[in-house]
Amino acid sequence: MSDGTKLLLTFLGGAIAGAAGLAALNRNKLDFSHMKPLMTGLMSKSMVMKDAVMSRMETMKEDLEDMAAEAREQVDEARMQENLARAEADSGK
């Protein structure tokens, strides 16, 4: 499993755990004030993870754009070679 997938799954797991905890707190009408530091820490870590995932996604996007540009150059080069070959064949007739 890639690092990006692990980060995404960890983030989703944290979000689900946070939502479940919040639902449990609301259902039981518990005092939320003692949970504030824990939730703040969880949100902070989630934001850091989100930034890491976004950075990774940006890197992947740049890599894919580079690969697409290289592929386009190869296609253009092949077409140019094909057109040159046709032109030579036509001029030889």
C-alpha cells in the first residue's frame, strides 16, 4: 500500500472516530468542556495530515503533468517522422 493511501485511510479513520465520539457525546448529553483539549489536538493533527496529503497530491499532479508532456512530445516526434517518411515517399514517385 502506498504512503498516500495509508495517509488517506488514517485521515478517514480519524474523521470517523471523531464523528463517532461527537455523536456519543451529544447522545449522552455529556459536558463537552473536558473534551475540548482532546478534540483540539485531534483537529490539529487532522489539519497537519490534510496538508501532508495535499502536498503529496500536488507532487503527484506535477509528476503526471510531466509524464503527459513527455508523452505528447513523443507523439509529436513520431508524427513528424511519419510525415517526413510520407513526404520522401511522395517525392520519390
